[in-house]
Amino acid sequence: MNLKEWLGRARDRIKEFFIMLPWVFVSYIIRILYDFRVEGEQNVPSDGAYILLVNEFGMICFLLSGWGSIMVLKDRYFQSPDNVLSYNQEELFALSYFRKSSEHGGMMRALSPHSAGRLALSLIEGYKVLQKGGLVIMNPEGDMPWDGRPLPIASGASWLGLHTAAPIIPMVSSASAYDIWPRWQTLPSLRGRVVLKYGEPFRLCDVAQEHITEQDLENANARIRAVFDELRYGPDGLEGWIGSPHRNGTPLEMPVELRIRPELVDSRLSLLKDNRPVWKRGIAQLLWRCPVCGTNDALVHRRPFLRPHRVVCQACETTWRVTRVIGKDFRLEIVEGPSDLVGLNMALSSWYDEIRRNFRPTPLVVAGVELAPNEEVYLQLNDVALSPHKPNALFDGWTDREPPNIQFAGKIQLADWPSIGKGQLILTNLRLLWRGPERELDFMWSSVTAIYIWMLNTLGIRYGTAQYRFSLGKEVGLKWLTYAGTIAKQTAEQNGHKLTMSAF
């Protein structure tokens, strides 16, 4: 071996060391804190084509899926990086670690939420990798849920599995990973136990399919869902994880359906909005509306150091005691409030269901806005930054009131969302109206093809094929997603166009 070859190998070893170092550190920390262990490693092939499907339903799952993926692909990547393709959310590419990995060797591809065009191109890349005997890694749910329950399985993984007949390896964290660190919680709990499970390989078909129907995709998605849920919840299933409602310790035989009681709101109470940053509001990020009186932004999550957590409605003074059940959903019990509800104990996800079941947009009166006939305002917020995804003609002298609805030609800049300024955002039954200092823009629901929430409180839409984001400041993102999703879905059903959106 000459000096040049020796230096090249040494450089590769150093590169491998620094790529692996963060994940080795993560594994030591979670082993110490949560007795972390791995099951089913024997199910992972050492060579050949296969699809590794990961599942991320809590913040710690993000670390576990990263660790598990790296442990699986490290040898194959460093030997043949072009035969390993990993799909990751686009925003990760704002970090140089992911950007450089993407630029050198084809290890990672960015997925922008609900961006069907680029996703289709990336799936073709994944198809080619599998045809060459490579490895594809992806999260078929595509997002992290707020309430810990499974999200719908998207069709990308099924498309690859049916077109290639490649074996699928599920990699799922145990259900306890959610209550250790749910999406709405600032920091992880320091108690718990978590297991990362590699399931047995399975195929969606015995022979690669050339033609696939929507029914084929639906059946394949259901198969993936069933495998994920069995690994995550075990024999008790999702219902066992949620648990049944109780009243003063007695299980209730009938489902609970609350009646919204606006008469409980005391007009003498000063409804003070929680002015803390959104990420510090805990359960109030999920329960953005009181399940009892129906008041928006009324709940406050109080976390005394050595006493049980409380969730309090500042409008009707209903109070819940919060209990963490390791390996299950959180439980909320009413300890103060209407006499017929005191003692009612349900899973947090069940309380969230009550918000959604009773939700109806209520019109607001907003001055200084010119509305069309029969147009109603539902939400309004000042100082909202509007960020189009580059390239976009709004950066090049666009003057029309309706914004561009196509992604103009040009190289897509990963994680590049520059703001064009701040303005007032008004949500009506016909449009999203953004009123900036120099222009007003009407995003008509009839042209909205996707809606999602990025991080905590950034509302994203796909307008035609162009993508936009609205930074909502201290507003709870789920509230805006619920309003926008409800109205956009109604519009899509009336007009017959397809709409995709984050689960809410």
C-alpha cells in the first residue's frame, strides 16, 4: 500500500468515526436513562435489497430511528454509498451534517411535506437503488403525531414494495417512547423503559408488479399499518394503549360525548392568554380549545415541581389532574368543574377527540377588511411572516393579488424559505388573506392542494404546486391547522380537487 492509499483509508476512517460519534453517544445516554435495548436484530439482512421502515411517534423516537438506521446501514454505506438511500424531512438539510451527506454519495434525499412532484422523482431513485440490490430507509407515516396515535400510512413505501417485491423490515420503538417525550413536552421524562424492535421481514407481493391500482396501494398500506401496530402495542392494540374512560374509579360502559357549555364562561374572569413561547405550553399545545366550555386558547398547563400537573381553563375554571402512565397514554381527570363531570378520567387523546368532535368555526368581527358576499372571518393574527419556497416569482416583482400557484423553473433550494415580510393573516371561509405593508395576497381555498404544520406553529400550504409558510408567532399551530383543514376540506369536496394535509 502506497502513502496515497494509506492516507485515503485513514481519511475514510476518520470520516466514519465522526459520523458515528453522535449516535454512539445517543445510545449510551438512552441505555443509562431508559434501560434501552434492541430486539430482533437477527431479522436485518446483511446484504441484498430491502426497505427499512421506521416509525416516529415521539421525540425520543427520532433519536432511536436515527440510531437504528445508522447501525443498520453503516457498513453498507461506507462500502457502497450509492446503494443506500434514506428519505429525510427537508428541514434537516439546513444542517451541514445532512447537507454534506446528501452531496457526497447519495445517502440522503430531502422530502418537503406534501410535495408530490419531488416525492415521485425521489421514489424513482429509490426504485433504482432497490433494483441494484440496495437499501431504502423511510418513515411511511411521514410526520410525528401530536397525540401519540398512529398517523395514516402514505403510499410511498407501498409503491416501492409493490414495484420491486423487496422485503420490508419494520423498525418500531415500544409504545413507552411516547410518554417519555411527547411532541408537546419541552424536555423528556427521566423515568421509563424503551425497546427498539426490528420486526420479521415481509413482502407486499411475491413478484414485482408493473401496474398498481389505488386499491393495491390501500391494501398494502393496511398491511404495513397492521405490522407497525402489532410491534408497537402488542396484543392489547391501540385501544389498550388508550384505555377506557372512568368516573371516580368506575369504568364507563358507554362512550363519553361531552356537550359544549358556553354558559359556564364567567364574564367576570379576565381571560389571560398564555404568553409563554408555544414550546413551553405543554398539553395546551394539543388541547388548544377547552373541551368543556369550547373557549379557544383558554387552557394553561401548570407544572409544580413536586405535585401532580394540572390543566386549568381560564374561562370556565374547569381543572384536570394529569397522570403519566408509563407505556400508555397520559390520563386527565377533572377535579374541579361541573358537578356531573368531576371525577371523569380519560386518556389525553380522548379529550383531544372531544375538541375535534365538537368543533365548528365561529365567525369573528374584524374591522377594516373588505369581504366578499357571504364571506366570514374565523381567525386573524398580526405580525405573521410569509415565507415562499424558492424559487418563487414573489421575489421577482410579482404584482398580482393572487400569489403564484406554480413552482417556477429553477434549482430547488433545500430548506430555503426566506421571508418577504410580516403582515396580518386573516382566515375566512373563502381564503387566507395576508396583508403586508406593501401588498395583499389572497390564497383561495379552491387552489390549496396541501396543508400542514411544520414544527410547532408554522402553517404550511401548497398553493397549486408552489409552497408557502406562515409563521404564527405565539399562536398554537394545531388551532390554525384545524380551522384551515376543516374549511379547505369542505372546499375540496365541493370542487372535486384533491387535498392532502397533516392529521389533526
